[in-house]
Amino acid sequence: MKEKYKNIDNLFKQKFEDFNPEPPGHIWDNVKTNIPVYPKNNIFSNYFTKIFISIIAIIAILIAGYFIFDPFKSSPDDKILNPTTDQTKILFDTNNKIQDVEIREIKTEETFAETKNNIKTNYSENTEFETFDDNLSNNKIPVEKTTANDDLQKNRTNIPESNTDILAQNNSDDLTQYIEIEEVKIENLSDNSETTALITTEENKINSDNEIRKENIDNTKYQNKFKFNPYFSIGVYITPEFIFYPDDSIPNNQSYNFDVSVSYHFSNYYFIQTGLGISFSNDDGKYTIDYERCDYMGSYEDVYDVTFDTTPQGIIPIYHTKTVDVYDSVRHISISQTKNKYTYLQIPLLFGYNFSKNKITYSVKGGPSLSVLLFDNIPDANLQDEYIKIIRINQKMPIRIQTNWQFLVNFGFNYRFSDSFSISMEPSLRYYIRSAYEKKYITTKHPFSVGLRTGVVYKF
Amino acid sequence: MKKDFIKECLSNDAKAQEKLYRLFAPKMYGICLRFAKNRMEAEDILQDGFIKIFTNLKYFRNEGSFEGWIRRTIINTAINHYKKNLRDLNNIAIEHINITNKTDDDIISKLSVDELLELINELPDGYRIVFNLNVIEGYTHKEIGKMLNISENTSKSQLSRAKHNLKKKIIKLKIRSN
């Protein structure tokens, strides 16, 4: 039997395989008047177009940042990095008669002279006394003496006369004293001369100048050591957010953002940040469905004819009836709840200020952020009971627009646990310049959201 | 090509929309004629079905055959059209089916499509829908049970009755032709 049935099945199937009759023309006329008008696609509706434009925008911002804040441009202060090591050239200018500086060594026997109160002797560290007279009194100080010609070393200090600090008077007959000291008062040993000589040697000047120069160089090195070098950092973040619509009955939404951000620190305190992020959000979809249930309510006997029978007992009417089924034709309304899901691409451009204390960096940054709708998943309305006839379905949830702008402010706490890596926590406030929904459906003009952006940052 | 075609339709391109209709309407009309009692109801089903297709076109996810998606939409529209008449299917007890005499398959093969169509249209609603879904569309009884909210056994019995009914009509035709 089954085989016979199978034959019939195949025959029917074959007969209707190529059954494609042309429908009447009026059907298309009725259909085309009921085709809905779809929302226009713009340049941002295509997924790959959105990604491409975002990448181009990021590259353009980075290139502009490079030319504006060129980290490799040299500044006048860089000259300090290469000071001359030729000290002699620095010390003397063209006004001085003496062209070179010679440092004198101490030789010769000592002589002692009585000191006067106004004689003061300061000895440098290099001063050496070869002999020491036992008769030296407390008021006597050894004064080194050399002969004029013999023990002069190659380096001979000639005191330029232009130096007002130097009062040395050289007399060829006098014992000339050359002392490697910073400052000394020398009594002229001639009988007539009581000149107190205060010699501030060129050595002193040289030494002091050297000290100053050395100090300058050290300061420069110090400055160079701590001079700020601009750098980049990249971070990966996750941000849960709550979105508020104060003036509407829309329940508050949640969203989760994942983003990669690049920061360029062009000074000790200021930086610029941009990146790409993906945001997932959802809202509750609502449909009202007009339908008829067509439930079987019961039946009744409908009298369609009456005849009369004559019986011994009299005339008896005979009612001819037929059973009529009754179905529920009342229109019902049902509300179907769905969960709509949306995926956005976010492109922020933020400017920030930060300062560090110990291992923690505190920052504040703000700027615009562009959101572009990439995907949406809006389920159809559904009714559990399939035994119905649907009359009409109305979508009550407002439609989301393709792009919207926000203004973003973050307060950051960044803990550095190595030279390159740090973790970051940033409470954020996002102010929607334009709502994500079409204006005519929403009262709240500027929704806002709060979130906590957490991530890991790598500095390079 | 399918993606571009759908994209054009969603761009409110009237020519693309008409092209889509012209491409699939004949085949779908054939399905509607099999499911409906008469031509007028078949036209209603076809019209409602294509309005549903264009309304839900943006939700088509490019997973699977586009023609298959259109076909399922038309069939569901046809089923919904007769849903109220399928209420009592579950209440029908499974009776013993009369075994018919041997059927001459040659008769069926000689009948035209229109004649077969007329035979199918004369079936009661429940028989006709189950017959179309199982024999021509290829759904299993389990799938038919889910679609019509009936049991698998009910679907089987409906199909048996449908075939039995068709055979009786075919035999009558044979007698008439003889």
C-alpha cells in the first residue's frame, strides 16, 4: 500500500514540478502600493565603508599631529648640549692683553716674613710647603718665595693688568712670589714699599670660571637628563556605561565598550588621545499586534425550515436545522517584547592634562567622540499562540539614527607598575550632543551616560 | 548577485522590486493555487504573501536560499489563511481507512495539471494543506505537526484521507471517461 501511495506521490510531484502559471496583472498593482518605503542608506550604512573611513580618519589625525608637534625639531637650548671643552678660549676675550693662561707650580725655598694684620693668606688645596722654619710664630705665616727666573715652570701666570682685582706689582729686583692660592696679600719685600698686594690670580679666575662653567655644564647635563622627550602610549580598555534619558519613559540603557587608544604626550603635562572602539548596546523593542483568534466558541442549530406533520395527536411542527459553528472574530491586541541589539564604532579625539606623583598619574581629558551604527539586530514580533490571524503589527520602539556625536570627559588614575606598563581607571561622563534615536520620538534632547573605563597602557 | 538584488530592492528601486516579483511570482502562484480552494483565494494568498516578503526583506540574513525563504513565506501565508479551519483536526479520531482498490497510475499520468489541481482544490482544507505540505513540498509529519499545531498522527491520518479521497475522485474520472 505504501508503495502504491508512493507512486501517487511521485506522480503528483512530477506534474506540479514545472507548474508556474502567470498570475493576474492586478496582483502586482496591489502589491506595489503596499510595499514599505525603506530608510535611505548613506555612506555610513555599509560596514566596510565605515571601517575604512575610520582608519583614514585615524591616520589623518596622527599625521597632522606629527607635523604640528614635531618631536625631532631642534631648539636653541640644544646648543647647551655641546659646550666647548676649550676653556682657554672662553676665558679670555679680545680685550685682554694676555692671550693665554698658564698655571704656575710652586717651587723654591720658603722664607718667612712677619705678617701684618691686613695680610691674609688663603691657601688652595694644592699649595705645598717644602720646609718649615721652627721660628715661625703664630703671627708668621710661611710665604713661599721663588726666584724670578730659575724655577719658573713652563706654565707661568701673567696677570692681566685689566683685571681690577689684581694688584700685583712685579719688581724685577724684588723677590717675586708666585703662589698657587686663591687669594693672598703679599707684603712687598722692598724697604720702601708697603704695598699690600692682593693677588687674585688668573688661576683663581680660571678656577672660578671653570667651576662656573663646570657648574653650567653639570646643570645642562642635569637639564638634559630631565628634559622631556615626547612619547606615544597605547592602551586597551573596557568601559561599561549606563545611559540615562531623564525626560522619556525609555528605561535606562546599558552599553559595553571595548577600545584601543593611542596617546601622544608632547609635553610633560599635555597629551592628545584618539583611537577606535566597538560599543555594544541594547534596548527593549515593543510591538503591538492586532489579531483575531478565530477560537471555536461553540455551535448552535440554525433553523432553516419548518414543516408540519399531522399526527393523531395533532399537528406537530418539525424544525429543520443545521449546525452552525461559531468562531471568535473579536479583534485582540497583544504586546510583544523583544531585545534589540546594536553595535557601534566609536572614534574619540581627546585633549588632556596630566601630572604624576610617585607612581600615580592623575589626568583629565575631554573632547568629541563620533559613534557610527555598524549593525543592528531587531527581532520580529512573535506571538506564542500561532492559531491566530494577524491584522497589523506596529513597532513602538523609536528608530536609531546612523551617526551621533557626544562630548566625552574622563578623569584618570594611572598606576605605573613598570617603566612601560601601567593600569588605568577612568570614570567617564558622556554627554550626547545628539540622541541616538530619531528626534520626533524622543523628548530628551541630550541624554548622558556615566561609565568606568579600565585598561592596560603600554608606553613606548 | 542575490545580495545586490536585495540591496537594490531595499534602496526603494521600483524596477528591482518589480523584477523580484516577476521572477518568483509564477512559481509562488502555482503553490498558492494548490493550497487554495479556488483562484480567488489563491490570488489573495499570493498578494498577502508578497506584501509580507517586501515588508520583511530587510530581515533576510543571506543565510540559505532566497527562493526557499520566499517559498516558506508564501506557504505560511497560505496556512494562516486556513488556520481557523484546521482547528478540528486534532479532534478527529484516527479511524480505519478504507483500503481502496488498486489504482491505475496511468490515469493520473494522463490527467492534466489543471485537472489534478481541480481534484486537489476539492479536498477539504485540512486534507489539502497536509497533502500539499507532505507530498509536494516534502515536509515531514513532524514538521507539519509543528506548523499546524497538530499531532504527528493527525497529520498522517489527514494525509491518508487526502489520498483516499483523491483516489475515489480519480476512479470516478476513469469511470466517466470509460
